[in-house]
Amino acid sequence: MFYTWYPTSIAASALNVNIMLEVQVGGKRVGLLKNKAGVIYAFSALCPHSGAPLCEGWLDGRGHIVCPLHKYKFDPKNGYNSTGEGYKLRTYMVDVREDVIFIGLTADSNDQPSPIS
């Protein structure tokens, strides 16, 4: 798969642990999250169910993103919907180079809400 890599506007060292932050990358709204181990995840900043802003939500006890609107939960590692409603959150590749967070987007990085088939 071919990725186009876009730098974000925030340094990896400036990203707070377990606090979601929305950035604009390649014309997309992307959420960033750094866990306690320092791993950074990137995901669509909009809920795949209703388009709610996920960075206004919170993390549950397992580190899953909770949508502020309908409380759907998503694993930031793979976008899996852990509450079973059948939606999948788009996730993106992340690479950190000299403290700069880069997000890898593909030509098919479509963030429109859609259920899993």
C-alpha cells in the first residue's frame, strides 16, 4: 500500500498521555492519542456512526475512545468497535521522526460514516 506522509502541527513530546487532540492533516480531521507506553495512534476525528467529534469524548478503563454523543467505543489501535454496533473507526499509520509526528494517508482515506459489511 502506498502512503503519502503528512507532518502534524504538534511534536510527539508535546502530546499529553491519554489526552486526545485533533489536528488537520492532508485536508482531514485526524485525532491523535499517546498511551502510557508512548505509542501514538492516529484515527479519524469523526465518529463513523454520526460524525460526532471524538476528541471531545474520553477514554474508558481499557483505553478505548468513547464517542461523546452515543457512547460508542473504539479501540485506537485498530478502530474496532468494542460495543458491538458494527461501525469501524478509520485508523492511520503513524511515524515519528525527530519528534515530528507524521500521518500516512492512502488515496482511499475516506472518512465518511459507514457500517462494517
